[in-house]
Amino acid sequence: KGSLPPHAILAFGAEREGVSRELISKSDHCVSIPMSPSVSSLNLATAVSAVLYAWRLGL
């Protein structure tokens, strides 16, 4: 199981636009989900599920 700093914030952006440049510039770390070129976006619930699953596995 992965661990996060005590005051970590997980921010998820809108399905097509993603996270704002302003928020990215204020972030210490950013991750993204690699996608097939034929897919324009992921449903937000699907993206959150994928990130939390990877975190839980310690990836």
C-alpha cells in the first residue's frame, strides 16, 4: 500500500480540460494516465478509480 504525506491533496480535473495550468504550477508532483490516441478523455470516476487503485497497489 502506498503512502501520502499528511497534507497531500489529490486533484482531478474536468474530463476534457484536465487540471488548470495554475494548479499544475503550484503542485509539487503531477501524474497523468497514459491513454490511447483514439480516446479523447476518461470519465472522472474512472480516472479517480484508476489512480486510487494504483496508489493502493503501491505503484
